Amino acid sequence: MTNTYYREHEPVTPSFARPAGCPFDPSPEITALRAELPVARLAAPEGAPGVWLVTGYELVRKILADPRFSSRYETQCHPLMGAHLPPAPIGDLTGMDAPEHTRIRRMLAGKFTVRRMNQLTERATEITQAHLDAMEKQGPPADLVRVFAHPIPAQMICELLGVPYEERDAFVGFAQSASNGDDLGTQLAAFAQLSEYLQALARAKRADPTDDLLSDLTTSDLTEEELGGVAAFLLGAGLDTTANMLALGTFALLRNPAQSSALRDDPSLVDGAVEELLRYLSIATTGMRGVLADVELGGVPIKAGDTVILAVNAANRDPAKFPDPDVLDLRRSTAGHLAFGHGIHQCLGQQLARVEMRVAFPALLARFPSLRLAVPAEEVPLRDPIQIYGVHSLPVTWE
């Protein structure tokens, strides 16, 4: 059988930078690799284990479901440093494999069911309308990140965990540093602060429980340290991602007026619109896995000890899976998109994120039908595409 994936090549160093003038598309170099070398060896320091970039949909999905590819950070080699990452903080589910991951996720799964998350729709609507009221009262122009995209998921996750109102600003500040710090050391230090705070909060809730997720978890078999770490992980995972989806998703809709008009005129499109925005934007741009055993990946021999980097944004734009993938089409079928991952690490809080987006996007467009960018699109400040992708601010205006 002809091998369509593997050919000998010099290690590559592709840029992950988005194309000029098109902030929603994957890097042209990454897109080209998907067509030419779906499994490409990356350049790494001499003596470092092999590092591979995987860009095709089927291969990325396969790896996400294969236990021979480890999520533990210490199995993964950073291609620039040529060194393995430090182990994940206690409670960080993204850095665990079974059976540790299975034990903790099983305790959490019942707290994030579709039914339970849908019950939060009423509260999400109240929070969204309150922020729209404040935005309207303030008047144009406004930074949509500051007045809308960030505070809605921040308030939702704080209420879900039961963070006291007077402590929420400091709490959210820790969360932002943990998910978007300047470097890994800053992020880990902020995660530790979050975990310590949540351990103390959990002790208080164990003594005097309230109606929230953290109080529920105090009755589980989690240790105090695990409880603080898991709660910090849930906050970091549920805040930054949804906030950037709301901001970048609005940016994409404003740049595609026919699609935003369709959603404004027919709010019943919202379920499919949210899934298409998730696919189209893929804000969790990449993932990493350590290779635990010699494997063949699409005809490419990968050795135990190597690392694979998964270009999720390129996989979600693979024309072999999604016809005309670079077109934003709110009516398309997006079944199987990888924006929330796949396999045992598929995003635990995905239903909460969906609830927030299904409420927020139509409400924003209905309240401000003349909403538009207040600056040229090329002046919107974008975040580093290697991290959780999004915008630092989104200046908007309206009549």
C-alpha cells in the first residue's frame, strides 16, 4: 500500500503565526504541512528526543484516543528547550493519565452533566442581561472583553464554585495569571496560589456547606490538596477559554456580517452556530502528548520517548473532514470537531461553555443590532497563537 504520509525530510521549524489580515485562520505554514507532511519532524536541540507535529484531522483524533500517547507533562519534550516539562500540579487533569485521571474525573463527571449544565441557563441569561444593561448604560464605544466576554464566564464559574462575592476580583486575577501568564513559571506560581486559596475555601465549606460545586466535592474522596488543585483547574479551564470564545467569536461574526445577521434574525441557529465557531476558531490551538511505546503513525515510525504536538486548529480546518473548512458557515454540520478535544481528556466543562455561548451570542446581537468594530480589524490586539488564542481587547461601537 502506498504510504501517503511519510517521506524523509529535514526537520522543520514552522511559524504558528496567523496570516496577515486573517486572524481566524491557522498559520499558512501549518496548513501547508497538513497537505504535504501531516506528520512532520520538528527541529529540536541536538540530543533531544524526536518532536513531531501532527496536523491532519484523523491522525489528531486517533492520538487523542490512544493511551500510548501520554498527557503527563513530564513525558513531553518542549521543542525549543529540548527538555521535558515539569509534572502537572496536583489536580490538573490535563496532565494526568489513567488511573489517576480516571479516579478524579469519575468524581467530577456527575457534576457536569448536560442536564445539570442546562439548568444553569436561567442564571446565565440573568448574568448576560445584567452585563448588557451595564454596557448599554455606559454607551459606546466599549471594550467587549472587559464589559462582556470576560465578566460573564468569570461570574458563572465563581458562582459554580461558591467563591464569596467580595473575594472574586482577586480570585479571577489568580485565574488569569494561571492560564495566561507571561511564562510557565508565572503560570505555575499562580496555579499554586489558586490551589491554596481554594483549599482554605474548601475547609470553610466542609464546616459550613453551601449550594455550590465546591461544597459538593468536600464530600468526595479527594484529599484537601487534590480538592484545591481540582477547583483551581476547573476555574482556569472554564474562564479563559470561554472568555476568549465570546470575544473572538464576536470578532469573527462582525467580520462575517451575513452570518451575524442570520443568527440575529434566527436565534434558533444558535446551537449549530456555537459548534461552528468552536470549529472555525479552535482557540485551544495545540496540544502535546508524550509517546510511551514505539508506534507507527500514518506510516511514520515514532519512538518511545518522542513527543507529538497536535495542531488542533489545522485538524478542525482539514478539508478531508469539513468541506470548505475556511468558510464560516453557521448552518454546516460540525459533528466530530475537536475544539473540546477527544477521548478521556475531552473537556469536562464543555456543556457549561456551550450554555454560556448559546445565551450570550444571540443576546448581544439582539441588544445591539448595529454592533461593529470601533477600530480597523488589523488594529485589534491578538494573543499569542500558541496559547489559548483570542484578543486582548475588542473595541466595539453601535448606534
